[in-house]
Amino acid sequence: MQPTRVSFPDGSLTGTAEVLLVDREKSIVVVDATPFHPVDHTWPDQPGDSGFVATDGGRVDVAEAVMAAISDEGVLAVADEIPVKRGEEGWTWLVGHRIDDGAPAELVAGAMVELVVDEHRRDGLSRGHTACHLASLALDASLADLWRKNPGVDPLGNPDFERRANQSSHIHADGSIDEYRLGKSLRKAGFDAEGFAASLVEREARINALLAEWVASGGASRIDVEGPSIVDRRTWRCSLPEGEVGFLCGGTHVRSLAEFASITVSLDLSDPQLLVMSTSAVPA
């Protein structure tokens, strides 16, 4: 068995595929090629796509696409059950389609099926993911003067607060919630947490002004891929007035910043050790 080929990086929402296996106990269907984006169990920031699989006899709903892997001995592991890292010998990485109501009799290995992704859900999550990345870049830029040491730089050349402090990211339709730990290690790295707290309102305003400028630019956004399979590296790239930026990223994204009417953030520092950034996008 080969790793699942995926077409979601180019925005695909439909596809024809051959069923490779159906695990009725785990409620998982695996095909050779899919447009579904799976949630990554190792960094589950973006939820997986939902939709349906159509067979000759009808259709079965897909609750969510997930990562799966199968050993050379034929043992299927799904999501958190996967016991190895990507690239481990003896395992093949797959996209699993989790179904809610059981697989119909005609859904068997060798059957040809049509796969259809929920477009509304995909579009909302894509806007949320792009907005999340842009907000992190704007956050880095707004905090650049608070560093006494060089922590490394982000794609725009600003001190990389995002990489240093982010402890979780949760993308939802048209937005995201990111949490940043402002502990002793960040202070030792040279970040002025007290200065940040004293200027929180000003920093938020800077972020939102920069996001408004970027949205107004209408820059192109795309995903570059190194190959067609789920294990091949993917990079999100976006044209901003400052130049093109890029992140390694396994998610989905908009094709242009013109798809946004606005992106705004709010910063919450109720706990002085934890910054919560809520990002909201309004579609154009």
C-alpha cells in the first residue's frame, strides 16, 4: 500500500478513488486518493474536513478526515493510536475517513467511489487558518521592540515570538484562538513581559492596523507541495506588501487576501503568564 495521495492543497473538493480498506470496527474508510484534509493528531490546530463518500448504492457521511497509518503486518492505527513518527520504517501513512453510521455493504476494498468535501466548512477553516498565520506575523511585528536578545526571526525578519511562546493553536471557521506562555523561559530569552502588559492596548491596535493593511493589499495565497502524498511537505506562501512569506503548514488556505473583508484580533492577558489571542475574519 502507498501513502494516500491528496488534492486538498490545490483547493480540490471532489475526487474519484478506489477503496483500499474498510475497518468497520474503527468506522474508517481508506482510499488511494482523496480531496479531504485530515486533522493532524500531532498538532491538531485545524479540524479535518467533513463531507460524504458516494457509492453505486448511495452515500455515507464522513464526520471528519483523520490521519491513519498501517504497518507492514496490516495493523491499522488511527489518530492518537499511531505509535510511530512519520518516516518510520514499516509503516505507511494514510488519510482515514471517519464515518458515523457504519459502512454500507457495497463499500468494500476495490470499489470505486466519489468523494465530496463540505465546501462551506472547508472555506471557513481555510479563512481561519490563513487569518491565524497573518495574525501571528502581525503579533511578532507589534512586539519587535520588546526583545533585549535575538530569539530568531520569523519570515518577515521580526523577532519570532510566535515560535518561542506559542503553546496551542485552535482554528475554527473564520478564526482561531492561540495561547502563548509568558513564563520565566521567555523572560530569560530576553522578552520584556512587563512592558508588554503595560502596553497591551497599544499592541493590539498595532496588530489590527497591520492586518487591515495586508487585507487591503489583496495578495495571492497558495500552498506549494513537494509531492502528491499526505507525507510530502507542504508550504503556505502569501504575498504581503513587505514581500512573500512562507510557513511549513499541513492545512488549507484561501487563494487571495481579497477573500477577506477584514481580519482583527483581541488580546487577553487576564493571566499574566498566559496571552490569549483571538482572531476573527470576516469574509468578503
